[in-house]
Amino acid sequence: MSTNQTSSPAPVPPALLMTIGALTFVDFLQNGMVTFAATPIMGEIGASPEEYTTVAVIYASVAVVLIALQGWLVHHLGMRRYLLASLGAAAAGAVVCALSVGEAGFLLGRVLMATGCAAMLTSSRLTVNLIPPRPARFQGIKALATGLCTGTALAPWLASLAVDHDGWPLMFWLVAALSVLAMIPVAFSMPGKEGHATVAGRARVAPIAALGLGSFLVLHALQRSYYDFFTDRHLLVLYAVAGVVALGGFVWSETRNGAPLLKLGGMKEARFLSGLALFMFCYLMLGANGYLVPLMLQRALGHTWANTGVFFAMGLGAGVLTFAVMAQLLARWPSPRKFFVTGFLALAAFGALMSRLSPTADAWTDVLPALACYGVFIMIVMPATAMNTFAGLTRDPAVFAHAQQVKNMLAQIGQALGIMVATVGQQWLTSEHYNVLHAGIATGNANFEVAKAQLSSVYAAVADPAQAQQMAMAQISQLLNQHSVLLANLDHFRVLAVLAIAGALVSLTQRVFR
């Protein structure tokens, strides 16, 4: 018998695939739940929308710094210890959030979670490269995408279950438990310090401080612009300029450092920069719509948190099924243009359908198709972008790793910016619509007087005339608030539909991704 038979490639260890999927699952699940349940969490910890977005800004700033330091930390700790420490920090932070009764405790917990969750997506993608470059590596890509898709889709459902049962801390207990469980495959599959780190670089205090401070100042200036623009606009401009200067100082330092944390000089190609712009838009959508959609369904359309979570999850689930089909098509028709155009058209359909909703909208025939279109957009555009953005950077493992870090640093900023745009924008639009509606029902308006008289007559059956009038006014005020929120939401989705059409046209005519 011949001994020169070609040996079959070794199978990918299941623990390695579990690690890849678990990291993205935990990260996208916790981010999705915190974004979805933003409103009830605000109420429970006594935070205003302004204070809650400040927590998001600080989370993003800490995460950006930790992502930049990832290569240096892996070099000194080894991949196994680094991931175990990250999962431990995520679990500890989740426990602190679950036990918090005020904004300060919640902020501390989120900072701890940022130190642990910050680089999970980057670590997952770099772990895929531990699989030899052969067809089996695609199993790692599918494990990463599966964790991302399922975490994104399950987040609203699990968060709604927790909120509906008056147990929002359950979300964080779940994240803590999953983080601890994820340590098991990490311990079995990840190399220690003997596994050579792709990048090391040199961590210097001044550039790292400039990166964190610059990220915070820019986001803080944007956040405060709604509240303080007319009273403190000069200070806000100063914050923004100082933040940009600090970020520029970090970039300048890294491009001139002999051992940079991030090799930024090798990322100037058009494909990579275009991919970053697409990623930034997608993460902006995740932040803004993850906050706004549940708010609209619950406050403006009157759905319970449980129903809102179920339908949001089903809509994102449609995106998961879409990705499953897309994964089959990629091998035969890899050109990304058609995926981008399809994804942006789905986003335009989502915006158009959501902008036509009314208080009498049916969840199955009106809401679910819109949310399914949103799921299709997320699960088509993000994977297609990921598969094409880094194609020209794979020759140098260090540049590829740094490019992943840069992309995920921008992802943290994008999601925080999305939440900020949604919260601040909705406050402004709701106030504007409320003022218009309130002016329209001033005393003397015939429709207002008729409605007040009808409601007063209904309440007169259970209260005296004076109380009946007060109850009627309270009911009218509640309807006024509900309609103001709904109109503000509809404005958001009209703008979104226009942006999506523009994205489809750009995708159709661009020459970078073919």
C-alpha cells in the first residue's frame, strides 16, 4: 500500500468555531439589548436622555482606546489570557449594571463592559485567521456571521422579555452568564503567549490619551449641541476643535512612530476607505433605529414591550434568513454591487413603510414587513461590506489586523452617534410638533371644544363635572403627546428613505466595489 497518499486537511476544532461565534454573539447581543431597552433603563436609573447618551459617549470613548491597545495587550498577555480577561471584564461590568440603582453605578458597569466587549469583534475576525487559508476558513467566517446575526436578532426579543417582566437587570445577568460560558471554548482553543502575536507596537501614554480624549470631546460636542448650542456655542465649537486636534495628534504620532499601535499609513486605498464609510453608515443605523423603533412602536403606536421585542426580532430574523441565502450565492456570484443595491433598496422600503404608519397600524401587515426590510438591509450590506473592504490588505497580516481595529473603533463611534442623533433629534422634532399641535387646539378651536365636551360627558359618569373636565384634558394631553412622538418618528423615517435611495444610486454607479 502506498504511503504517499495525500492526507486530508485537519478539521477545524469545534472549540475554535465556538469561540469565534461566541465573541460576536455576546458583543452584538449586549449592545442590541442596551440600545433597545434604553427608555425603560433611563426610567429605572433616573437618567434623562441627555445623561443616557453621555453614558453611550463614554462607553464609545473607552472602547476606542481598548481597541487601539488590543495588539499591544495580546502581545504581552497572549490571546488566551487576553480573551479570558476581556470576558471577565464584560461579566463584571454586566453584574455592576444589573445591581446599579442610579446613573453612576450604571456608568461604571458600562465602562467595565467597554473594556471587555470593545475588541470582541476584532478578536473574532482575527481568530478566523488561525484557520489555515483553505476552504475550511469559510467555516470561521460563517461562525462569525452567525454569532453577529443571531445576537442582533435575539437582542430585542430578550430585552423585551426582561422589561415586560419588570426585570431589566436580567439582560445584564444573561450577558454575565454568557461571558463566563464563553471562557470555556476560549480556554480550550486559544493559544497562549507561545502563539506569536501578529502585531505589537508600542503603547505611549500621550497618543493614547489623545485618542480617548479626542473621541470624547467630539462626541460630547455633538451631544450637547442640541441643549447648549445657542447659549454655549463657542464652548461647543472649542470642544469639537480640540477633539479633532487631539485625534489628529494621535494619527500624526502613529504615522511617525517606528513601532505604531496602528499602521495607518497602509490603509489609504479607496476600497478600504469606501468600506469604512459604509460600515459607519450601518453602525449609525444600528444605533439610531435600535433606539427609535422600539420607542415608536411602544409610545406612539401603543404596543407592549413584549410585542415590540417579538416583532423587532422577527424582522431581524428575516435578515438572518436573507444572509443564509446570500452565503449560498456568494460562491457563484461574488460581485458585491447587486448586494449593496438590494440592501439600500430594502432600507428605502423600510423607511417608506415606517413613515406611513398610523396609530391604527396592524403589527402583522404593516409593521412586520417594514422591520423585515430593515433586517434584510443589515444582514446584506454589513456582510457584503466586510467581505470586500479588506481584500487589498490581506497581504500584510499586521496591516489587516490594524484595519480591523480601525473599523471597529469607528463602529463604536458610529453606534454612539446613532443613539445620540435619535435621542436628540426626536426630542427636538417632538417638541416642534407638540408646539404646532398645541397651538391648534387652543381654547376656542371648534374641534377641541367638541372633543373636550364628549370626553367630559364620558367621564361625568364616574366623577363630578370639575373632575370630569380635568380627566378629559388629561386624556387630550396624552393624545397630544402620542401624536407628537408619532409625527417626529415619521419625519425620521422619511429622511431615512431619501438617504437610502441616494445610497442605492451611489451603489449602482460607483466603481470601487464591482
